[in-house]
Amino acid sequence: EESRAAMAFDVAWLRRLTAAGAEDLGLLQVSGDSMAPTLLPGDDILVDRSDGAGRLRDGLYVLRVDDLLMVKRLT
């Protein structure tokens, strides 16, 4: 993925949200409308890469298929 400008977050807010360190968090911008109305084109989403397969549960996941990233709801 191409890196772009940084975005600042309040550290206390991030700690309440996730136990992941900054190195495991990433931002992606949504394109396409397959997740509307939950996610809309242009939305920025915070992705926790440390929350992997060992903790699968209902939720939104970023999946890689070849060179394509997709966000899907798993139940």
C-alpha cells in the first residue's frame, strides 16, 4: 500500500479502543460502495493488524486477495 500523510490520534482514546501498538495500526481510505451505509467511499478507517485469525469473531475485516484489499463483514 502506498504511504501518505500522517494523522494524529489522542493516545488515551487509542488505548481505550485497542491494545495494539502504533506499529500495528494503519489507515485505509474506502473506495466503492459495497459496505454502504456502514462505510462510504472516501471514509478513512483505522485497521488493527494485530487482531488476527486467532481472535476471529463477528465484525469488519480487511481481506487481501492478490493485490486487492477488501473490507467485509464476517458473522
